Amino acid sequence: MSAFHYVNDWSRGGNSKVTPDEFKRAVGLFDVADIFNVFEFIESLGEGKCPHFHDWSWHQAHSDPNDGHEIDQCEWNQLPGYLESQLRMFKYSGRYHWDATHGVSAGFFAEVVARMVTLFFKSHSGSGPYPHGGSPWQPPQPFCARFGNSVKDTGSCLFENAKANGGWRQEFQFIAGPDRLLSKDEWAARVGNTHASMVIFMAMATQEDHHADDPNSIDMQDWIHWMQSTKQAMLPNPRRRRGQKMSRESFGNYAAARVTAELIFEVADGKKNLGGTWTSVFPDLRHELTAMEWMNSFHYVNDWSYGGNAKITSDELKRAVGLSDVNDIFEVFEFFEGLGEGKCPSAHDWHWFQQHTDPNDGHEIDQCEWNQLPNFLESKLRQWQYGSKYHWNAYQGISAGFFSEVVARMVAKFFRDHSKW
């Protein structure tokens, strides 16, 4: 990122942007056509992120290298994060990273950039690796916007759209486009600018899944990890998973459980007004919550209790996490409620749940049931063979993304064991 001034030294008149001709002279070549595809690729990385970006329709209308093409510091700075995401998508080994503390060699850099440039132009052409013919990618209209109040229905809509587009990987390309990266604004414009849609984006973006991840965007590895986690939770038997099929209902149920768990983590971390702005919804990723902090946090949820009751209802939990549909949070609520069986004075067992399917029919969580989660979750970390770096106890905390993944997996198992999911 700090190297832009070396290229900019070749700019005429000290301009803060470089043109293809200046870029050509900086790298010591003679023919601007030799560098123009790489130049356009870097220029395009600013789309949706930089003030003066050019999109593909602009590139199509400006095919002359001297017709307004420029790269500035902002566009230059997009390359490291994008290249890092492509290392994972292209399945380079874990020893390759490009970030503030890991470098890459000239030869490896050249190989990956050339591969990204080729992929970029192939994605915009139906007839070859460079942009001459074919139908360019166009961002979709927000196809799940009509399910604004329901996380389950929005998740189901996303799953159905993926089926229509040929699969989960193809769906990401359909939504993200050539740069294979989704910001929150791009998600809002293409999937839906609703609260239910945006909290799904948040849960996907903040997964604890790979090195040097950007928690403010979704890349291909975030996208794939989400489906892997969904299958792990909803289709748990790896030997039989190949023959099993995910349903739209299962995908929606998992999405709602995952979102609810992450929002509960935020409430336990002291956040309020989770139904408000993006800033109020997004978790504080600097803080990992310990089990002791979890046990001491019940009062944050209980603040939403009517009349200062020492127990909370499903409707009160729904309001605490800022969601609109009680059905989005109800399975997570019942799972917490069920942890008290045999341990808490007012616990409800599965037989009681079967007789009380209405969320408003006597369902409550108290401090005792709330306190059962840390030990139960810690036991699952060992049973499911998460790495030894993961522990949840009085002194060791876990992140919002990891908490939501494990809790959603536990919720799924709870309901699968009772043949409800």
C-alpha cells in the first residue's frame, strides 16, 4: 500500500493518479497494450469502494487506454485484501498469505495477479479471456427484499435463488460479480436492504473461518464456509452427507439460529438497540466473551423483561436482539430453556415443549438456565474436536462469529435429536 508513490513518481505534473501511459513507463515497457489489462483490473478493484471508481459499463464505453483511465491510492490499496481472498479461492496452501505481516515473492505475485486478471476478463466475456463480445455481468436487483421481517424466509429465499442459479458457488458469482467480494452496501442493493437480510450478511462476514479475513465484507471463503457450517449442523453424518439434500426450510432454520446466536452474544456483551443502525448491529470484534462474563450478563437480556421479572420470555428475547419475528429466535430460546432440565427448579423437558408449541405459552428462561450454556458448549468443543485453542471458561473467551457457529450447531442437534428439524 505504501508503494503507490513509486508508481506515481511517473505521473506528469505530480498528479495523485496514474494513467496507463504513466504505468507503462513505470514498468519499463513500450506498448501500452501490454499493460492495459492489468491496469484495468486494478482500476476496477475500486468499484463500490473508492470515490472515483469505474464500473464495467464505463470500461466498455472507454476502450481507449488514453480515454480517462486512472488509478489512485484507494484503488491501489484494494489489491492486497482481494488477492488474499483469491489465494483461498484458488486453493493455494496455507503457507501463502499477503497481509501486513506476510509477504509474497515477485514470481508468486505475478502468477496470482495474472490469474486474477484472466478470470476478471473471462467473467465479462462469453467468447474468450479478454473483453470482446459476450454479455457483461450485471448486478441483480434485490431478490429477497420482500422478506424484510423474517430471517428464516430471507435465508430460504437466498437458498432458492442459489438453486435457480446452479448452486451455492454460482450464486456467489451471481451476486458478487467479477471482483468476488461483497460489501454490505452491495449486499443491500443486490439481496435486500432489510434488517433480516443485513443481519444474515453480518453473520456471514464475521465468521471465524480464515486468516486475515475482512469482517466488513464477504469473500468466497466466507461464502463456502457458511454452507459447510450449515451442512455440518443440518446434515451431520459425513458418510451419508453426499446423498442428503439441504432443503430451503433447513437452510432458513440454520440462518435464523446463527443470526440469533450472534445477536445474543452482542446483548451479552452489553450492546443495546440492535434493531437500529448498522453500527449498532455490528459486533465489537475486539472483544471475546468469557464464560464468567456470559453468566454475569443475564441482566442485559432481563432489562427487556416486562415488570422487572426475573425470567424472560421469547418475545422479550426477540426484542432484546432486535428482530421482528419471534419464530426466528424461538428454537434458540427453546434450546437454552431445555438446558435447565434436571438442573434448574423450573426447567421444562421435551414432553412439555411438545405440549406448548406456542412461543407465548409459558416459555421462560431464568438465570439458572442461562448459566448452563458455558459448560455445555465447552463439552461440545471437545466432542466435536475443535482445536485446542478454543475454550470457553472463566478466563478464556470466544468471538461472536465462533459462538454463533457452535450455538447454531448445538441448536440443530437438539432439534434433530427430537426429530423436529
